[in-house]
Amino acid sequence: MADPKPASEVPLHPETLDRLKAASTASIATLLYKRGYRNCYVQGVSALGAGKPRMVGPAFTLRYIPAREDTDPIEAFREPDHPQRVAVETCPEGHVLVMDCRQDASAASAGSILLTRLQVRGAAGVVSDGGVRDAAGAAALSMPVFAAKPSAPTNLTKHHAIDINLPVGCGGVAVYPGDIVVGDGDGVMVIPRHLADEISEEAIGMELFEEFVLQEVLAGRAVIGLYPPTDPDALKRFEAWKAGRA
């Protein structure tokens, strides 16, 4: 089977990203599963720091391969075309930099200085299945950062930056440039771009229904027949509840 159409060529509805800012990764995971997508959750990463806004944006990717002594001396960072530095300086505003470190967090994929530069340039966030150094500084940023763990060694000890904005694997998930990345307290989901519009629209109703269900449960209602709403009366109560909010 051929690779899908480049995600960056698929147009998005103007409201899609804003809708997804109100959608939890849990809801997105369920909606993707309903469509047969089982492997869109980035494994092994979590948010650095609490209280950040939900991360939503198109993916801009950086791929690392294993480092080698002849290609990754400390002097490599002096090269003006070093791919890690170039990725930081070319990631478009509003995009999420997704770094493929082969799920190896024994060295950093970036540190607080580069991450701060991304924040200043208007990036929507960062996802790395490797480590992050200067983690306290990274956690203090207003820009969301998701990584496997803090890791002091420089990336040159384990990671050789090689490809920018090509398909990668991050946390076991295929990420195509332009796919929509959403991150919150539960982790990171990658939405294939061609599904983003319909997922965002359906998520609005799903989030509203779950708000209703939570209120019902807090009031003592049993979940059987309510969640999912197999009891027709549950849907009637939901419609009445929605009408009362209008």
C-alpha cells in the first residue's frame, strides 16, 4: 500500500485546532479507536511541569539515528547546518516539534536553551521520546514540553540528528509532517491529518456528553445504561440537560 497523501497537503477547517484545544486526549483516543486506529498514543512520554495549556498543533519532525564517534564530536554543534539547530530555527509558528529518538532517553534530545528558543519563535510545543536536559528550565516554560524523562548527557553521546520534516516514529507511533498532535495530562495523541476535522467536530459532542455523565454519576446515577447510553431514557435526560444550558 502506498504512503498516504502528504499530510501537509490536506486542508484543515479553520476551527479544527481550536476545537481540539477543548478535547481531551482520552476522547481523541476513543474516537480514533472507533475508526480502527489503535496506535496513535505516544508511549513513554509525559509533560514536564504542570498547569500548561493543552498542546495542539501540526507536527514538524526531527529524526535522530544512533550517534557515532566520527560524526558526533562535541565540535558538531559549531556546524551552522547542524540538523538539530536547523530544526529549532525552522519549526513553523504554531507547530509541534516532534523528535524521534528511537525511545532512547539515555541522552537528551534538547535542553532548556533550545526549547526556550522554540517558545520565543512561537512553537506550540515539543514531543520527544528521548530525554531532556536542564529539565527544570524546560518545565518552567509556558510552552508544553513532553519527554521520556530528564537526562543530563548531551544528545551527541547517543543521538545523531539527520532528517527534518520527514515521517518519523515517536514513542512507537508513526508521525507524518502535518499530522495533528494533541497533548495534555494523559499524554500525547497523534491524529492523522485527514481525520482531524471530523475528530474535532465529534469531540465537541463527546466532551459535552461526558460532562453530563459526570454530573449524573455525582448525583448517584449508576453507569449501566448511562455510559454508554444504552438506556433511551439517558439520552432523553441528556437532551433535556443540553436544552437547559442553552
